[in-house]
Amino acid sequence: MLTNSVPDTDASVIDRQSLHALGVLVPIRFHPVKVLPGRHPLGRAGDGMRLLRTRPYIPGEDNPRDIDKFSPPGDLQVMEWEDEAQASITLLVDRSASMASSIKAPIRNACMLQLLYSLWRAGDRVGIVFFDTAIREQIRAANLRAQMQQTIAALRSPHPPAVADVSSVLNTFVRQDRRRHSNLLFVVSDFVTGDDTGINPEADWRTAINEIQQNIVPVIISFELPPGIEGLMKLSDAERPSRRLAWFTRDRIRRINREERTRVAGLIRHFRSAGLDCMTILNQRDIYPQLARLARVRRRRKF
């Protein structure tokens, strides 16, 4: 499905005007969103070192050259360093029928492209994996421009509607990814299942969570119906598939929005109980602030 977040041309997709057409926010003064502090290269060629912490000097065990020259004479401190490395990040993106609606698809696409841009600019290598009932397509490019162009081309290509199986796909991908070893997984989905059981990450995602040590970030794509859509509307469910006519009133719209908020709140509780950070996206304006908030949370936890 083509949406407003996938423009007609991608020849110069990295210039500011094209990025704005994609719904990607480019700050006037760019500060990369470092979701994994300490895993990024310095702003110059070659590997760098960053200060990890200081601790008391142990005579006979520590190299005197490592003593902090600013530490007081009676309390010598040793500086410990760690290598900075480029992180490998994967976006697992839901392309099921429930995500193909005209409400969710533009938000999902803009969210995915914003993540791609911000994480590449932070110095990481980012790949895309599309899925529904199984893994359908993987996109890994050598640079940001090629990654964005290939992703946009994939979004334009038609695909048959299917029901998402997030838990099965996540566990399968983690097993297949052991050689590449992604440092962080973003799972971009509405997390709507084909039945009423819902998602229980503590049980269903246990293998994946243990494998990559809690570095899974669910990105919940939600919606809020505006009051201006009142009247008779034709609804279609591509996952069943089925079609029906429904009369939308203000009260019905409020009930739908209330049920969606309740569903999302339940998902957030489940993810937090499993020890996972998550993002909730209702519209394009939420994407960059939510990503920046996630970076602050993970930075505080690290230190």
C-alpha cells in the first residue's frame, strides 16, 4: 500500500527536503540519538576509547601510568577505559494485514525511516527485516542512502495480506541471527494477534530475551480515530477477510479509542514486567521524542 510517508521519488532521498517528505525529523542542530551509549565510534576515523569509570589504585596490580593525574595524593584513582564499537541494530517490521491500514501504515513507515536515519547517523549499522507469519525480506546495505532507497522500494512492492505472528518470528530470527549477533532489536508492530490470547513476552519471548540480554525494544504502533469521521463507512478486515458497513457516531468513536488505549496499556505492562523498554507511537510527531526518551532511559540505566 502506498502512503504519504513513501514519496514518488527517492533519487535524492538523503537531502533535507526529501527526508521531510518521508516524515523524518532532521533537527537544525543534529544530535544523534544514541540508544546504546558507549557502543558508538568517535567523530573521526579509527577506533576510539571512552572513559568507563575510575576506581582506587591497587599497588602491584595496576599500571602507574593509568593513575588519574588529577586525583589527590592520598586517594589515587585509576581510570578504566572501554573500546567504542559500531553497534549492529535490526528493525523487525510488521507487514501484516492489520498494519496495512491507511491509519497505521504511514505511522509505521515514518517510524521505521526515522529509526533508520537516526541510528545510522549515530554511527550504527542498521538492517530491516519485514515479517508477517514468517520472515519475508531482509535489507542490509553498506550505507544510509542505499538502505533508505532499498527500504522505500520494498515498501512500494505489493505483498499478500497475512496475520502477524510476532512471537514466533522473533524467536526464529534470534536463532538465525546468532552469527551476525544484533546488539539491539526494534520490533515495530501493532502486536495484534489472530486470536484473543494476546502477547505474553515473559513466556513467549523468553528465549529471545535471554539470547540478546534484554536488548529488545517493542515499538507499539497505535491509533486514535478523529471525531470528524462520523457517518456510514465501509470497513474491511484483510486478515479474515471480511467486509461490512458500520455507522460511526461520536460515542462509538470514543469507545473504539478507549478500547485501543486499554489494549496498549496492557501491552506496556506486559513489556515492562518482562524488563523491556518500549515506545508507543500514535502519530508522526511522537516518533523522534519517543526515541530521544528511550535513549535517555537506557543511558541512565547504563550509568
